Amino acid sequence: MRAIFLDRDGVINVYRSDHVRSLAEFSYYDSTPGAFAILGALRLPIVVVTNQSGIARGIVPETELAAMHERLQADARAWGGSIAAVEICPHDPAARCACRKPATLLFERAASALAIDLAGSFLVGDAPSDIEAGRRLGMVTLRVQTGRGAEPGPEPDHSVADLLAAARAIRAMLAKSGANDRGP
């Protein structure tokens, strides 16, 4: 089964170069609710994959991160989408861990837990590291222009304005391929 992988900061919620440190700073793009409505209707698992080095740096309390993700999951359900999993890398980039994107462990963990076929799944990201991770795994990559979308990096399969445009593009690709909602 394919899935839809979403980066968080810069894709779902407004990117802050100084980190989203609290629930009070966690704000969505205007396009986010409509995007989740479309993605939810596709009936593919939605997985959020996010680098959160603010945890290791001591500037984002784990309790605040958990509160942000609880709100995100509740809001996504209210908009018509359900998040199957949230995969987090809490490490500092200097740690060179196996989970910080562009490394692929976050994706592999979700794939194992949810029986997802990564090749042919979709990845929506704003950063070069998102696109690189998706390409390594054979995913269809969509890069939004919100957040860090203007930074140079590997070419995505599709460049779109925002998460809503990405959701529409994924829906169109699935319709064009004639694939059922859950299969490859």
C-alpha cells in the first residue's frame, strides 16, 4: 500500500527559522485545512516526518512538541484527514543519526509499522533534505514553495505552490494512473 508522507514545518504549519517552540507559535497555512480534506478522501495513510533538532538543543520542550502533534492530529481529523503516524528526529544535525532527513529511518519505521510500500508513495516537503530522502526511497516527490521551498536543492518530481496544490496534484496522479485509493 502507498502512503502520503508530509514534512511538518514549512508544509503543514508556518516555518520559523528559530524553531516553532511552543503550541502558541504553531500556526497553519491557510491552505492546510483544504489539503487535509483532499488527502483524507484519498484514503491513503498520512504520515508526518519531521526533523525537530530544537529538542536536542533544549529550545523546544518535549511537552510542547507533544502538544503540537496532538493538536495537529485532532485538527487533521476535523478537516477530514487522519494522521496514521508522526515520526520525529529529535537529534542535533551534528549527531549524524540515521533518522534525520535526508536519512531514511523515519520513513522506514513508518513503512514497517503500517505495511507501506515506500516506492511509489508520495512525499511533500519544502526543504532539500525532504526531497533527497524521498528520492532515495523511490517516492514521488512534491516540493512546496512555502517554508524553505525556494532553497536550492535536488529537483523534485513536481514543484507546487503549497500543501493544497500538492494534495490536488496527488489526487490527479492517482486518478490518471487508474490506481484504486489504497493500492500501488
